[in-house]
Amino acid sequence: MTAILTPAMLAFREDGTPFSPVYGDIYHSASGALAQAHSVFLQGNELPERWRERRVFTVLETGFGIGVNFLTTWQAWRDDASRCERLHFVSVEKHPFNRDDLRIALSAVVANTSLTERAHELADAWPMLVPGVHRLEFDGGLVTLTLVFGDATDALPKLWLRADAFYLDGFAPAKNHDLWSPAVFKALARVAGENATFATWSSAGEVKRALEASGFEYRKIAGFGSKRAMLVGRFAPRWRVRRYEPPLPVAPRERHAIVVGAGMAGCALVERLAARGWRVTLIERHAEPACEASGNPAGVFHPMISRDDSSASRITRAAFLYALRRWKALEAAGHELTRTRKGLLQLATDDESRAVAAALESFGYPDEYAFAVSRERAEEIAGIALAQGGWFYPMAGAISPALLCRAQCAAAGAQLDARFGVSVAHIERAGDEWRAFDDHGALIAGAPVMIFANAHDATRAASLDYAPTRIVRGQLTIVAHSPLANLHVPVIGDGYAVPLPDSVTLTGATYELDDPDNTLRPAGHAENLQRVAQMLPDLDAARDASHADDCTGRVAFRCVTSDRLPMIGQLGDESAARRDAQQLSGAWPLDLPRIEGLYGAFAYGSRGLVWAALGAELIASQLEGEPLPLERELAEHVDPARFLQRTLRQRSL
């Protein structure tokens, strides 16, 4: 179970310096927060000089605090005409402030300074206080803040990035020993780039010893303010301190990718790659985007909560919050999205969900994320009678997938070359590029990188033998003149009901494995109505008037894997794995052979709306050698090569 996140307690000393009652220490030097950030962390890491003319520069910080180091670094980047193209700032924080306290702390520290505007932007973007990785973007995505809420000793070993500079901050070693422990420095050494630098205001002996033991060289220089000395240095190990080298960017001759499939997965990839300057050729067999499952009138989006906070729950939580931020950015850029904004109810319809509802308060989630509701409170929210209570997601709801896909393609602008009405029959590697051919053997397009985002057809097109995907037929039912016309929010449980305009209710969906029939069936409508009626008595009472034969609907097909997690990332090289099966029998994901330039983003099942944006960001980050937007272990849980790894370990390849 993931540890409960405990917010920071805000207090101030008599001189106005922010102070932590928990650790009995101050958040910055009494000599000035901004001056300390410049003197210790920027100058100590030779910034801004070291990031100049770089494409990507990554800073990793221990202890975000109130964010002054980030704000100062961001402002220095803005002020530097020779700055790197993209700045990544990754920071771990065990006790983050809530948004209101962060505003108060920042207003006390950076009021009437050059950082005031940046501080407002940070507070406005501040994420919900739930554990895990939160990726925030500023200055049109050129500055990325990746916040990791959790204990550094647990969180740092799970990150995957190549750090160029380390800001070793946090409360004093005597006050917070864990943050300066050998385990933390060992984790930093795993992700240190070549000649990565570090700076810290501390010169304690235990810090020096931990640095040396992890492969860092240090030197003592004059400290800031009342501190007589501080430490700076670089990563220069005299022996091997890690099994794997941290990630480097893919280095194609041109930043051009082919994306196959223009549904939710493919269109999210288009937007995320184009935002990084990639040229994208989008190939879609239909005449326009969002024609299959992405063409449903509406789809629900919400997190997933489990009693053990499973990998699926953690991935879905990170993806849900990231999707909300991406959609907000699209809307701010003027793109139209049709979505509900009053929340979503999940009813406790079985023993497991009832247990989750009963335990929800103990998980420590903020109310803006989720909270348990009685049947009476749920009915107040829904506006209609309900069979039971459950829990409420204030930020969840329903959205038009088709409008979302179109907005993502529009956001790509001139970076997108869309080819509609074309099917990929086969692919070939020619030199340093992948080429896609149609049914007649004609070349459609070529590029150094190809990404399959075309659901179940991806396994055929990519010739994947060890990818256990299956199709699931899903039939939706649309009820006109609905007895649920007063429903205020989407309701899910054993089925779902979504309010649409003009007194229409969308219900669904059937779940029929390996059924390729795309015709509407009265039996499917009857099944949908029956399951929803068990949750919503108003529909049950009026069901005789809602004959299944009179309903309209839609059939779409989802792609799922045997473990119900998506396939996101670089594809494994099955031919090479067969050849070296004996040596790879104990392989970890980073040991597996990969197919150069070939990636997948598919098998999203019924969670495409939630997973697509984070999946696209994950692949874009892998291509660019950027910090991953979620923990490495979670990226491995969605790695397309995970089934190949399992086959190798079972020695059945």
C-alpha cells in the first residue's frame, strides 16, 4: 500500500522566515531565499552557463519546499538568451503544502520581486496532494516541473532520468537524516549524467562521506549568509556504481515519426510529439479521426481506487491528473472540448467496491480527488434516486472523444501531415527509417520512428507474437426521452449512465470478448438497460416504456491485454530474444533487445481517455531522453516487452 501523504504545516518565525514545526527547521536562509537559490544552487552548479546551447537540461532536487529554487531557476532560464531549448526540473517532496498555504508562503517570500508572476503560475498549477508523480508544464511546455510527492528514500530509486545538475536541499541532516542518507545518494548516482554537478548548502561530514561513497567528488567553498562553507562537485566515479546507464535521447537523423491510428492514443501522440518540434505523419484507415471506439458520443474519465493501491490504480491516478492538465491547456489555447464539469459518482455495487468505500477515508485523499458518499448524499449530487452510495470524484466526468482527438490534431498545426483513408498492410526497415506500405504495395510514408496506436491491429502490423491482446465488443445504448433526464452527473458501477443534451442518456457498455460482430443487437440494449436499472431505480421503474427494440446505439471494439494494462513504449525484438533466449532468461526490462525506432501505444481497453495523454507523454519522453512522467516500475508495467520478458523467464520462447 502506498504511504499516506501528509501535507506540510505552515508556520513563520518572528523574522518572517517560513518554518516547519515538524522538523524544527527553516525553509530557507534568513539571509534571503532568492539570494540563497542564486548563490548556492545556480552558481554552485555553474548555471546558466552549463545549459547553454543544450537541447534539454535536467535538474533534480531533493526537497521542493515552497519552490523558490525552481522559480529562481525558471526565471534564470527565461532571462538567458542562450538557454537550453527545454528545461526539466524534477523535485521530490515528502510533505508538500496545500495550494492555499503555498500561496501564503510564496507571497511572503517573493512578493514584489521578479518571481511574483512565476509564483502565481506555480500556485495556479499546483497539483492535488496525492502520492506519485505530477508533471506540470510552463512557458508553452518548454519548462517542465515534475513533482514527486513521497518519501525520497522510496521515490528516488523509482525515477528514470539523466540528471545534469543536483540541488541537494531540504532540512538540515541533524533534523532530517533520511533525506541525506547513503540510500538517497546511491539513488542520485544511478541517474547522474556524465559530469553532472551538484551543490548543497550543507558541509556536514555525513554528507561528504555519502557523496564520496556514491561516486561524487566534492570541494568545500564559502557558504551563503551565516553558513561558513558549502559543498559543490560533480559525478566522477572511480568504479562502476550502477548496472544501467541513465537514458539518452534517441538520435534519428530527423525528428520525424509515423503514427498509425487516429484514435485517442494516436491523436494524443500527435499533440505531444508536435509540442516538442517533431514532424508527425498520421496514417488512419478511416476518412477522419476518432471513427472507432474514439467515436462514441461520450466517454467517462475517472481515476481507479483499490484497497492496495495497485499498479493499475497508481498508473490511472497519474494518467487522470495529467489528462486534466493537458485538456485544460488545450482549452486555454482556444480548442473546443465538450465535457461535463460537475464530477462523477461511482456506486459501490459489489463487495470489493463496498470495502473500498468503507476504507476511503483512511487513504488520506483530499476531497478534491475523491470522497465517500452515503446513498442520500449521492442522490443529492446525482439529482435522481440511487440504489446505493459509493464515492464521488469531483474532477471526473464525461467528454467527447472525437472533439478531443480533433483538438489534439489541430494543436499540432503544420507539424502534422495526416493521411486518411489509407491502411497499413505491412512495414519494412530500410536503412535508418521505417516504411509503411498500403494494400497495393505502394509506399505511404517513411520515418526514423514509427508508433502503432491502432488498437488490436497493432500486433498484426508489428508482427508481435508475444503480445496477448484480445478484442472486446462493446455496445452502447442511447435512450431518448430518458426517464433519467434529471441526472446531473455521470454514474458508474456495474455499467454507466451519462447525461447528454436534450434529455438523452447514454448507457453501456457490453463486454464481449473475441466477438467481431459490429451490428447492433436488441439483447445488448436489454443488457445495458438492465444493469443500469439496478443502479438507478428511476430507469428500472420506467424500463417497460424503454423497449430495447426502440433504442439506438453504437458498437465499438476495445483492445485489452491479459493483465488489463496498456502497451506503451518501445517494442521488444522477438527475433533477437529467441536467438539469445538462454542468456536472457533472467532479463530485466532494460536488458531486453529492442526494435530500433518501433514503438506501441495500444491496448487501452476502456481507459483510453484517461491513459492516452500520459502514454503519449511517456513515449515522447523516451524518444527525447527526458525524465519519465511516472515511476520507472510503472513504466515497466506498461512496457510492450513485458510479455516477452515473462516468456523468457519461463524458458518457453
